[in-house]
Amino acid sequence: MPFGLTNAPASIQNLVNDILADFLDISGLVYLDDIIVFSSSEEEDFKHVASVLQRMRDNNMFAKSSKCVFHDSSVEYLGYFVSSDGLKIDSSKFQQILNWSQPKDITALQSFLGVSNFYYSPFIFNEKAFSKFQILKEAFTTAPILLHFNPSLQIILDTDASDDALGSVLSQVNDSGKHPIAFDSHKLLLTELHYEIHDKELPGIVWALMRWRAFLIDLSNSFEVLTDHSPIQYFMSS
């Protein structure tokens, strides 16, 4: 396919998804032409890799050996290092984050907070802000950022609503404390924008439960839903 076509990425993604459909989320993940194969044992890994390569060959798709990593316990994928422990930021970016200088104006602060997708105005860089700035730098260089889902651990779902969006964090509690598994957000519809903020919180919980249904539906233990909308507690008692 020629480079530069607007629909080229979507077309490639659909093609590879169709070819490797029965491997997806079972023993493989695909993003455009980046394919990762995962297994629970070395024996399975040989079988899975061979099956994927054979499927590619059957469809005239080929992998360049110099761009492949085989049978490794961790691999760089889409800017992360993926292992059985979870996801880690590329270590080459650690020093850049640690050396990030203290923001002198709102533009510099916005540049740093772009990493965490957060922005606040007006710009007041007091001692509390500097402390949070240091904590963010440490958080970005403390790995793994996201842990693999473990249904045997205590699961917590945090939800919140803003003027124009809903947000949720799915976490689990291990020996080191509460740790995130996944994040997501949802932009409100035009009709929903006119709701009062307290009327957005309950739909936010419903949306989050539906969003993470695949994780929550088969849990053998109960899970917690955390929200700052206190009137919700009366739904169960009224």
C-alpha cells in the first residue's frame, strides 16, 4: 500500500486483525505492523511463535529478522517494556524526566504535565506544587506503571465526573498497596453536559462498570467502587 494515504493505517490494522484473528488476546497482540506474541511457558512460546509466523507466511506476510526478538522475558513494545511483571517506561526516558528542570512559567509546566494529561490554571508554583512536581517525576520512573490483572486480589474501581467527561481507574491491592491496572475516560454527550455535577456521578459509575465488565463479572470476591458522590449511599438504603 502506498505511503501517505489517509486510510492506510486503518486498512493495515483491519488486514492484520483478520489474518491473526484467532490469536488476538489469546497469544498475541497487534498494532499495525507491530506484533507481540506472549505465552505462559517456553514450550508454549515456541508453538505460538511458529503458528503466528506460519499464518503470516500463508498470507504472504513476512517478518524481518533484524527487527524481531524471540523467546525473551521482556520486550520493547510501543514505547514500553512489557514483561510478566507489567509495563515499564523505556529506561532511556528516565533520565530525561529526572532531569526535567523546575517550570518557570505556565508553558513549561504545561509541557511537563502533558505527560500526565493534566493542566491547571492559574500558574502558582509554590512549595506544595514543587513537592507534587517531584512526586510526579518519581512516579514516572517507578515501574511497573500498570500491573497485570490478578482476580485473586482485592479490586477497586474509582470513578469521577467533571463538567464534560467521566473518568475511571481500575486498581488492585497487593503487598505494596493499591496499584492501577487500567485507566479510561469518556466524553459526555451534548445532552449530558447540562446535567448537574451530582447527576453525572451515578452515570459515571454505570459507565465504568460497563467499561471494565470483562474484568469484574467473573470475580469470586466482591469489589469496591469509590466515588466522591455521597448521596449514592442512600440508593441502597432507601
